[in-house]
Amino acid sequence: MNVQRQVLRKSKRDRILAGVCGGLGEFFGISPFWFRLAMFIAFIPGGVPGILIYLIAMVMIPSE
């Protein structure tokens, strides 16, 4: 049995800033719109929580 393993990577095709939300969308098999919406909502209360989450993901998730 040959099982392909899904790997989390930043997207080069579906990116707005660094490709974090596009990569998360590809990994989970859903539209990156939902991750972008969640990041936007995290930016609303002063910006710090959302920016911190995005920067950590940007550094930790490797590129394609």
C-alpha cells in the first residue's frame, strides 16, 4: 500500500504575503480564505496576537 504523506509548506502559488494561509489551506484541503479570515480576526484586537501568530508560522513553516 503506497500512502502519500501530506507535508505542511508555505504556498508559492496561492500567496498574498508569505504563503502561510495558502499552505495551511493546501495542507488541510480547504480554502485559504478561511485561514485569511481567521488571521484578519486575530489582527482586530490591537493587531499583536495576529501578527505574532503569523510571524511565528512564517518562520516555522518551510517553503515549497
